[in-house]
Amino acid sequence: MTKSNQTMSQQQRCVNPFYHRIHLKPFDWPFVIIGSILLAPIRIIIIITLFLIASFLSKLCNQWLARIDRECEPDLYHEWRIRFKNIIKHLFRAILFVAGFYRVTIIQKGDVTKEKDAPIYIMAPHTSLFDILAGVALQVPSSVAKADIVNIPLFGNIFKLSDPVLVERDSSHSRQDVFKKVSQVIKYSKIVFFPEGTCSNHRGLLQFKNGAFKLGYPVIPVALRFNQSGGPDTLSWTWDGPNTSWSIWLTLCRWRTDLELTKLPVYTPSDQERKNADLYAHNVTKVLVNELGLPCLFYSYDDARYFKYRSFRSSTCVKFMKLADKIRKICSTSSPSSNSLLANGSHKNEKSDLMPYTEYLSQFIDQIFGYIGDLNGHLDQERLLAILDISSLPDITESYSVKELMLCFQRQTFDDKDRNDPYDAKIYHLKAIAHLVDPREPDLWQRLHRAYDTFIEAANSSDDQNQFNDRSLSLKQLEMFLWLSFGITNLDGHLDNDILSFDDLRNTLIHHYQYALRENACSIHD
């Protein structure tokens, strides 16, 4: 395997999209020092000046627009808004140029004439604020963004001028209003969606939110690529990453950063996709995955909060922890007798009137162990709800958290192999996950060992006579085990039937999958 192929293979095994570090090598520091003296300070002064001008002009434009009755004269209102946006567009392009984005290239792969029927841009991957500035190249379209972005100094007035659709990410009522607002905006302007909903380290695409696809309109997928000429990645803003100000400073210290936008052919949804927004989002994701050559990781904005716990970070583990937390919150607001854990739990957090999450998770796992019988039994949604003892909870059968976890067990997520048929999920898969996320065991290797023993126990109790050693797993079982624990989808030929014990597996993991170990499980140590 060549070095470049090996690097790509490592990137495809990256299962923590919210982790990033800027690795400055010794020969990078002279450029950082020179840039800190000669480039960054001058650029900041010019950028602030341009932002002040743009913000002042935008404020005047917004005041002018406020004098026009938008409800009675919508055509006049948007005619003036488009004129003002064209003025601000040139200032934005100047800001990008000063920041080192000398070359902004648009690659057109679709038929431009068909784009008039597609009012929505789907842009990915989303890595930083510079992605939003990239909208300059797309004639400053409107966008959907979190509400507090209009409070950013200087930038707020400019953003208001683009006629954005603002959403409170933690408010379900606000999210419902988005569809109504978008329907109004797209009559006069194209609108940009970053469907990942948060920033990642751009080594893979996050799970797309389906909001942009519920409208059923044709969309224009746009692939974003930043080129920093082989230097350290200073553009990724992640939950577990460097300070944002430090990232911006290092970016401004660079002589240049190139930006490339690839506009793909208009994607028109089928009747089935219009009825199923998740399917529509999934299929558009595959289009961008193929263009970017990146894996699609089954993580969302809501999953980032569970990365703070010392646990395995495969999508299955994270979705399990997410579901447990959802059940904890539902039970706290429903009847006290609706869930045995909260009914019997005496230790609650006085501030939130909730049992501490790790305590609830521990008792939740014990309850699962108590309900599990035949390890080799088939695991479907109905059986999952029975084992978790949550069938009586309100609206739980329609919960997306349950659906996400089942997709993981069946490996019907966005993996590289794009499987059409689901895996046969088993009860012991659920028990293994419970071991992997059990917070009472601080040693992650020990958690992994217990999960492995669960697979062994299930293999030895099955009717399958193909097991050649009572401490071994079949290749298919190994694939499932590594998917559940690390999210590894491609074994790269390093694992096969000659692995007989956990120690053999452990040595192979350390030798061949150190990248996944480092980024997935909080840096497992011996």
C-alpha cells in the first residue's frame, strides 16, 4: 500500500469527526513567525476596515428595506435587497482576497440552465465560518443558520441583509417555523443549507439533517474544498479542537489558501424521496461522498455531547448513549411509574430534577442484562423496545433515536460499501454495546474484552458448526464486532480467521488500527 493510499485508508477509518489538532512542524514555525509580524496584523486591520464599511452599508440598506412594506410590496422589497446584496458581494470578495483566498474557483459539472428550477444549494463539508464566506461565489444567497449568528459584531448586519432563515437549534417550535420561512424566501432567492448542522474536521461527511429535504424541491449539491498547499489544517473548527481565534490567526499567517466550489448536477427527487426526507438526504449525501472521496459518518450535531464521556465512539455506541439519555429525559417528565429506573432511583440532580446521566446509564445497562435471554435471538425494533422496557413511553415507537440505533445494528448507515440488505442484528450485539459504554469500567480494554467475550459466548451457544475454535470468531462476526466498537467498515485484509483470541485481536488492532484506537476510544492505553 502506498503512503497516499495508506493515508486515505486512515482517514476513512476516522470515527471522531469532532476531533482536530493543528500539528505545526518545526519548519512551519518560521512561516508562522513571519506571518505574525508581516501578514496577519495588516490583514486584520484591512479586514476590520472592510467589515466596518460593509456593516455600515448593510445597516443603511436594512433601514431602507424596513421602510418598504414587505407583505404588501414583496417584489419591490426583494428587488432592492438584491441590488444591495450585489454591492456587499464585492466587499466580501475583497475580504476573502485580503484573508489570503486569492483564488476562488467554481467548477460547473451540471447544466446551468436547469439550476433555475432548483432553489436550494446543499453545501458540504462544513468546517468553519469561511464556508459561509464562500457563499460570495454563489452570489450571496440566503442561508439557514442558528439565530445567534446575527449577534456577531460587524457580521450581524451583513448577514441580515442576505434575508437569512434563523433557527434556534434547541427549540423544536423554531425548527417547525423554518419550513414556512424557507418557502417564502426561495420565491426570490436561492438559499444555502449546510445540512450537517455543525462543523467537523472534514475527513468525512456528517449525517445530514433532513430539514432541507422535507420541502421536496430539487437541490444543487456543492462540494467545498480548501487547499492549504500541504500545510497544517487551520480551517477545521471542531468541538474537541484548538481555539477558534488561534485557528483564524494561523490561517491569516498563511500566504494563501485556495477555495474550490464544485457545483454538481441538479438533483431532482423522486416521488419516493419526496415522501421520505431521510431517503432524500441519504441519496444526496452519496452524491457528495462520491465527489469528495470521503466516507459518510453516521454522526449528527446532537451526538457531539456524548463524546465527552470516556467511552467508545463508534456511531452505534454514541446512538445507544443518546437513546439512553432521551429515555431518561422522557421518563422525568412523564408518570413516575412509567420507568422503573427513575421510579426507584433516589439520587437525582436537584438542579435539573434528573438522575445523573452516568448513574442512569449504569442502571439502564443492568436492566438490559436482566432482560436478555437468548443471545442469538433476532433483534428488531419491537424486541429492542421490549428489552429496554420502554414500549409504554409516549411516542417512543416513532422516535428517531430508536430508528438511528437500529440502523447502526443493521449497518444500514452511510458506510463505504453502500449495502442494500441489512445485517441480521442479534441480541448479543446489544449486550456487547452495553459492555462497551458501561461507565463503571474505567479500563477501555477491559470493556472491549467483555464485549468480545459476549461474541464468543454467543458463537459457542449457537447451532453454527463452523466455529473451529471455542475462542474464535468468524470473519463476519469480526467485521460486526469492529463495526460496533470502532466503526471500522474496511478490514484492509489485516483481520481474518487466524485470529483466535482477544489478545490476538488486540495485537492486530494495535499494529494496524492505531489511528482508529487513538481517535475513537479516548486514546486507549495498555
